[in-house]
Amino acid sequence: MNNTVLYLLTVLIWGSTWIAINFQLGDVAPEASITYRFALAAMVLFAYCGLRKLPLKMSLKQHAQVAAFGITLFGFNYFLLYQAQQHINSALSCIAFSTLMIFNIINARIWYKTQISKQVYLGAFLGLIGIVTLFWPEIEELSFTDATLYGLGLCLIGTLSASTGNMISIRNQRSQIPVVQANTWGMLYGAIFMSILAVVQGKSFTFEMSMPYISSLLFLSIFGSVIAFGCYLSLMNKIGAQKTSYANILFPGVAVILSTFFEGFQWHAYTVIGLVTILAGNLVIIAKPKKVKKVESVRSHDADKLAVKQAT
């Protein structure tokens, strides 16, 4: 797939997973639901690797890398975000998780000495301003109590964990560990980590035999995990963590549009201004730098001159 398709799939799938997650919250402990999600995703990927005859054997060092990747991105990250949701509303949680782009910019600089352009900083700034504007009515109603600050802290630590998983994924791919195999083992390790965490906390592994719970679990496992994470992590290796993570800022925009159709969400001025600002930031992020455009223009001109010479 080309970068555009990978990007669109990531945004559209993850922008719609919030509907499925709503059906996962209920009688089943969140730790158990997360375990089911990634255990099922790992099973699907193991079956896929078997059918495609993709090699799954890894060295102990590679297993350690993939385990760290799985625990940070598919385990600890989700655990903290679910815990945070019990103390803060979804708007503040969404804004906090949108800082993943900032964490990725900083971590890419620390881990890989990646040079970040002013264009990326500007796009990130516009995106975060757009997110805050989008949810401003909900933010105005917030009361910053100890519980709110505690939930916000959990969400930010969870986001940092996700960013760490992103950085490990880049290292895995640079170590010649393919995305599919890394995700296969990583999701299994994430599920194992969450199951151990559930047992330690004394949570029971109940299961809700209802169509909404089962269908949402299948959607989150296959589309939200197998497909979306595959697209996201592949894209991250191609265009960089900082640009790819802008997709996290676009998710709320997709969620708002879907909510308009499924929940009768009422638009207002903040909605329009927020979405426009988010899209403007996205355009800034993905636009080619002027220097690159100039070089491409010169190359095109030189190629035209060469073609004319050859023709004559």
C-alpha cells in the first residue's frame, strides 16, 4: 500500500473504534477485555503468518525487543488509558492522548537524533489548538479536582508508554524484524502482560455473551488492532514517527463526524473552527518542504532539457 492509503486506513479505523470501545465497557473488567482483544488479534496474525509461510522464529534478543514493544504499546498504554477514563471525561482524555505527537517528536530526537522541521512543529501546534477548540465546551465544564489531575496524569503516562512502543517499533524494523511478525508476537506479549495484571489485581475473566460485546471485540481485534496497527507502524517507518502520529489528532475529527450520524451530535462554531484548524495542521504536516519542491523542479527542468537534446 502507498502512504496515502496507509494513512487513511489508520485514521478511519481508529477514528471509529470509539464506538466499539463503548460496547466493551460494562460488566467485563477492562483488563480482561484488553486481554481478549490482543489475544484474538495475535491468533489472527499467527494464522496469517502460517498461511503466508512467514518466518516467526526470533532470537532471544529479538523476543526481548518485541516483548518490550508489546507491553508498552498493547498493554501498559491501554491499561492506563482505561484507568484514566474513570477519573476524566473523554474530551480531556482525547486531548491528553493527542500529545502523542509531541512525545514522538521529543523521543525521535532523543532515540534517533531525528531533525524536526519547523513545518512539523507548526503542524503539531495547529493540530493541538484544533483539538482543544473542538472540545472547548466540555473543557469549560471541567473542574480540576485531585481526581481530574490524577486521571490526566495517568493518561499522559499511558501516552508516553505508547510513544515508547512507537520508538521500539522503529528499532525493531531497523533490526530487520518485519512489522507483521513483530505485531504478532508483540500483541501476544501484550495480552499475557494484561492477563497477569488482571490476576494480580484480583479481576475475574468474565465474558459477555451479547452481540454488541462480541461484534465490538471482533472489530477492535481485527480492524482496530491487526489492520490499523499494521498500517500505522508501517507508515511510521516510511514517513517518520512525528508525521505519522498526526493521525492521532485526526481521530477525534472522524469521531465527531460519526457521532453526528449515530448519536445526533449537534455542531456549533467550536466544532467547525476546531476541525478546520486540525485539517490545516494536517496539510502543513504532509506538505512537501519548499526546498524539496525546488529541487524536484530543477530536476524536472534538467530532465526536460536532456530529453530535448536526445530528441534532436
